[in-house]
Amino acid sequence: MHVLVEVSLAALLAGSAPVGSPHCPAIRLSELMPLIEAVPPAPSESERALRVAKLTSVWKGHCPAARAAAGRNVVEGLAGLLKWRYARLLTASMLIDVSTNLRYARRPLEAAIADQKAIQRRRAREAYPLIPSDRISASLRCVEHKIKTGRHSRLLCQDLDHLDSDSE
């Protein structure tokens, strides 16, 4: 019983602890960069997906306040993964956690959105008369909306919200 109380107290503290405290350490690029750099050269698509998932797990392991306060260099490092189609959904799920410095993801995000639109147009032509869904485009637009407005859109972000609820 005593251990359970300590774990619960630590969990409560982690959610409300200030960034930089022992319960909520700041996210360092040096911690994430080896994981980010390991993604593109992976030998197979499944291995690349596993590496992005591992990075996402490390990211989500940080307290919400630390993710929100991620520095410019961390945001730019994560945003660099947006050029890889297979990494976009999970990268968007990490970027949406960022607050003020999310603006540093704008250029890679715009490029990813443009590429994703081209992919969607091609898929729509190939699937006609069916309309394929595109969770990735919606997720990228969710992040774009947050950059522009500073607010989370339930409508645009529903896929990312489902990803977060599935991982809890």
C-alpha cells in the first residue's frame, strides 16, 4: 500500500511540477537527437516505424509541462522528421504537445502538408470513385492550426487525440 501511495504521489507531482524540477526535467536535444538521426537510415520501413515509435515513447515519457516547453532546437529536430512520409503521423503527435516554440516547425510542416496533398490527390485519382481517408493530412493540419491560432482544435486533432488516448 505504501509503494502505491508513493507512485501515485510521484505521478501527481510530475503533472504539476515545474519544468526543470526532478519530477519534470527539461527535454534536451542531446537525448532525442540520436533517436531522430537513427530513423531515416533504418534498413526497412518496419524498422523505421519502430524507431519513430521508440522516439515517440521517449517523448511521451516526459511530463506534459516539459513537452509544452520544448526548446527551439528540439522542435526543429522533431520537425525535420516531417520530410519522411512514414514519420509524419507520430511526429505530428509529438509536435502538438509543444506550446510557444511550435512556430519553429512551420516551414517543415508547410512542406509536409504540400507533399501530403499531392499524395492525397494521387490516391484519390487511383481510388475513384471511392474517397480514401488521410489521417496524416488531418494531423498535419491540426499542428498547423495550433501554430496559427495557439489553440487545439478538437475537429482537426481528433486523430491525434485518439492516438494519445490509445497510448495511455
